[in-house]
Amino acid sequence: AQTVTQSQPEMSVQEAETVTLSCTYDTSESDYYLFWYKQPPSRQMILVIRQEAYKQQNATENRFSVNFQKAAKSFSLKISDSQLGDAAMYFCAYRSLVPAPGTYKYIFGTGTRLKVLA
Amino acid sequence: GAGVSQSPSNKVTEKGKDVELRCDPISGHTALYWYRQSLGQGLEFLIYFQGNSAPDKSGLPSDRFSAERTGGSVSTLTIQRTQQEDSAVYLCASSLGGRVPNEQYFGPGTRLTVT
């Protein structure tokens, strides 16, 4: 079974600085997607960025980028020029591409709470 | 257009009572997921509906939990004989479905408190 681990329960970053959130996962599959979701205090989960495992190029969305190391099964999120609005829980998630029953569910990590200091 | 909606937003119930939580997905979304988020925890997968296929119920924690999706749209998660450990936020998400994951759109959740 696949697992997703976020070993940093909480992180802090100064406004305008850069922070990296860690995520590791375990799988025997070769085809999958990885995601970072943001959950602000409003509780509304929002997709931040996603990465297809077969793509070697790291995904980037504005100030958000990932460092995807497939061999190491690592998927970290870098937030550049941190803003107060970035304060939230961040969840890493895994989703298989194997077309078999039960594999299309998402597996989430336990999250990292990011605090942005003014 | 409208996003995913869930009702009620908050529910307080006594131990042993049954509760029903409702999810209205985005129109046209064939995939629908239910998750449970306990305090300080990540999202725990409960059940997944995809079109007319048999749902993936592998995440339901016990036979007290059930869910249905009528007409491929609205879904109801039912918890029978609630226990205090059922207290959590229940999140619903919908997407276009398919092998390649389309973006999941989440609802605001229902906070369930069992007293």
C-alpha cells in the first residue's frame, strides 16, 4: 500500500522569504500523480500544484514550485516570496494511475502548518 | 458557477444517534470523494464514486458508515449509531473523473460533533 509522510508538523517563514515543505512517499508503482493542497483556516481545500511522475521537469505555479526526486520518493514544495495569505495547512497527496479497482483514491499526508511572520 | 456544497455545515448529535451528511457536487463531475479529517490529522479517504461504476468503499472504517449517490449527482454519507470517535470534519470533493486525475474541488465540510 502507498503511504505519504510529512515529517514537519509546523513551519514558520518570514514574509518575503522562501520556505520548503517536505513530503516523502512510498509506492511500488511507476505511474502516479503527486499533489500539494492548501487548507486555509476557512477549511476550503485548494489545489496548489501537481506533478506527473513520468515528467522529470519539476512543476511550477507562480511562486510555488516542487522538487520531485522520483528515485528518492521525495516531493517537496518551495514557496518563494512568502505572503501572509500563504499561512495555512499544506497537504501532500498521492494518486495512482494504475487502472485497477481501488487505486484511484487519493492518499494524503498528515499536513504541515505554515505560519508566515510579518 | 457554483462550487461543491455540503450540508449541514455543523452537526451536533448525541452518541448512538444516526446522522446524514449531504454533498452537492459540481454539475457534470462524475467523480465524488468523501474524506474524514480528524483534529490535527490529514484527510482519511472514506469512499469514491465514479460514474455508474461500483463505488470504492475501501476506506469506510466500519459497517456503521455508508454512502450513496443518487442519479450520479447528490451524495449522502450516513453514520449509524454515532460514537464519539466519529467526531471530525467530513469533506466532500468532486472532479471530472477518469484515469488521469482532474482537479478535485472540495466543499467546505461538515463538522460533526458527537456528545
